[in-house]
Amino acid sequence: MTVMASLAWAQGATGGGGAGGTLLSLVPLVLILVIFYFLLILPQQKRQKKLRTMLEALKKGDKVVTSSGIWGTITNMGKDTVTIQIADNTKVKIQRDHIARLRTDDED
């Protein structure tokens, strides 16, 4: 019984600082969320925006690499699809979203 009384007395000894202690304990959580935003979320949003603008700017003759690693040249464009020539007599129709990047001229 004395252990319970001393425990209750120790908890009550902190006084009216309970609300301040609660706010102070939320500071690390808020800090972690801010760090996650700047290290994970913001860079991902920038990459998505850059990819979206690249996909909107595609045109015939662009040399591209698909997300599956196929290299080709755009020969025809639809609203959601792109036809890519991957060899002399071989054309493949893929979704526009599956183009990963543009190839540079020195990548042949």
C-alpha cells in the first residue's frame, strides 16, 4: 500500500505542468515529420513534376529509353500511346507513361 501511495505522490508532485509536458513531447514527432517532408516527399514531388513535363514535351524523332530498358526512336504519337521504332523494321506501341527518359546524342 505504501508503494502505491508514494507512486501517486510522485505523479502528483509534477504539479500543473502536465499540459506543457504534453506539448513538449510532441516536438520530436513534429520534427520527424518536417525532416521526412524535406528528405522524402519534396524530392519525390520534384521528380514526378520533371517526368510529367518531359512526357508532355515528347515529339516524333525523340530518342527514348522505356522503363523496361528498351531503346528506341518515337515514330508516332497518340493521346496515351507512343509508337517506338526499336530496329529497322520493328515498331512497338507502348503507353506514354512507360517512357523513363530521353537519350542523349552521345548514348549510342
